[in-house]
Amino acid sequence: MTAAITLSLYIVRQFAAMVLAMLLALSALIALFDFIELLRRSSSKPDATFGLVVEIAGLRLPFVAMQILPFAVLLGGMICFWRLTRSSELIVARASGISAWEFLTAPTLCAMLFGALATTAVSPISSSMLARAETLEDAYLRAGGGPLALNGGQLWLRQSDHTVTSKGVAIIHALGVRLENKALTARDVSVFHLDDNDQLLSRVEAKQATLGRGEWTLDNARLVRPGHLPEPATTIKLPTDLTVARVQESFAPPDTLSVWALPGFIALLERSGFSSIRHRLHFQELLSLPLLSGTMTLVAAGFSMRPSRRGGVMRMIGGGVAAGFALFVISKMAEEFGQSGVLPAVLAAWAPAAAGLMLAVALLLHMEDG
């Protein structure tokens, strides 16, 4: 037992060092290409200075590291296990009666710990820095009118209605929505008040609306009730739990939200009538990252622990890289199916990791004699 523990600690040190080295190398390589692309895009933007480009590339670095963590685990694990096999250390350990499952437990748990730290600790930092990078890129490098421009400047939302005596909802539709200087304004606003049985109680038509702290201010608004004449135009206040920041976040990529903020924001999106599929899928992907990292460790072991004397080592390592790429393709396909609503978010996020785990276990069962 003592020998197995000592061997496991030795292997996990080698494994962690190689994974971290691979993570730094891959992150630096991808950041370099990202920096070159940003330089190309900034060449026609007079306000985009070299320092700004460096800042944007640096702010993206934690996000890049999180994205490539499973592949750093795969490549780092393959190099680590291949070196230990080539030096006959693993061969001697298995000949002495230590099962592969025993000395792989520590590296697998180490990889899962890396994934858990990335989800719980790095994700909040990454999302905050990525949001800042997206803001700078929107301001200096992109020619579009912001995220609402992709929606034609329209806004649909559903919220709890605080203006009726019974439980109900308010459905708001606005045109010409603009986000400027941390303020949201809209024109041609329609507000439909419904009761808890989805029966129309009233409708408000306003020429302009402004989202303030805790309320919508509807200017030049007319209240229309079924069977009544429209009331004279006036200013109407409509309470809301929506903020300008939350409207911006609803159109921003889910990657700009921390794993701790996602559950509450998903609930808010669903109450407000926004689609939460992307955010639910991203949340499940963050939760599955520890399992995916552990799976990559077992895949790396299954493809790199073949003794050198038996030949075909490079073919086995190439097979491991191909398996990792295939797992990446499967995860992207599952993500597309999840975003389209064909697959539930939980299945789309966890299925690739589960498939890779079954592949790795099958390989190790084939290799392990005991």
C-alpha cells in the first residue's frame, strides 16, 4: 500500500507539471495568433492603439486557458505516461503487482481538481475579463451597433406585473432600442397586462420609454382597457426587476457570466421571456469540465502506456490525438444540437465526456491484465 501511494504521488507530480507546461504553451500559442488577428483588425482603426490590442489579448487569456484545459490534460498526460513507460517505470510498477487503476487514480483526481478549480475559481475571473475585452472590442474594433443591432433593435420581454391586483404578467415590446452611456431607451413601446389566466387586462402604448432604476418610465403613454376609450396621454411608471446591465448580458455571450451568476441569471431570463438555452448549456458545460478533464487523463493513459518494445508507439500516440480531436468534434456537434433545442442542455453537455470515459475505460480494460 505504501509503495502504491508513493508511486501515485510521484506520478501525479510528473503529470501535473506536464499538464501545466502544456497549458501554458498552448495558451501562449493561441494568444499569439489572437494577438496577430487583433493587430490586423486594428490596422484600419485609428483609435485602436497597440496598447489596446495588447490589453484585449491579455484579457482573453484566462478564457483561452479554460477552453483548452481538456486538451492540455490529454497532451500533457500522453507525454507524461509515454515518458514513464519508455523509462520502464510503469512497466516495473505493474510487474510488482500494482494495478494500472491504482496508479491512475491520483492523476485522474488531479485532472478533475484542475477542472473543478477552472469552473469554480477561474470562471469568475475569466468571465469578468472576457466581458471587459468584449466591451473594448465593441467600442474600438467592431463596426456594428452593439448586441441589440443583431436583433433589429427590437426587444421582447416578459416580467411579473406589479400594477394589477391579482397575479399577472406584463409583456413588453419595444422598437428602436438603444443602449448608450449605460442607459436604455426605446420608442413605440407596447405593454400588455395579462392576468394569471392569460386574459388581457389592459394595454399601454407609449411613444418612448426609458429603463431606470427599478422601473420603466413610459412617456406620452395611453392606457387602453377592453370596452373603454383610451385614456389621455400621460407618464406611466412600470416597476421591473430588469436592469440595463441584465439586458446587455442577455445579448452578450454566456462566457461573460460567472458560473456562480448563471443560475440566477437563467431564472431571470426565463421570467423575462428571453431564451436561456445558451446560458443553460454553458452552465452544464462548466459543471461537466471536471469529468471531461478526468476522462482526458484516462484517454491519454489508454493510448500512451504501450511498451516501446512492442512497437507502434507513434501510431498509438497519433490515435490518442485523433481520439481527442474526435471528442472535440462530438462535443461541438452536441453543443449545436443543444443550442437548437434538439437535445436537452444536460445531455448535450455531459454526453461527450461520458462517451470519452467509456472509450478510455474500454482501452484500459483491454490493456490491463489484472
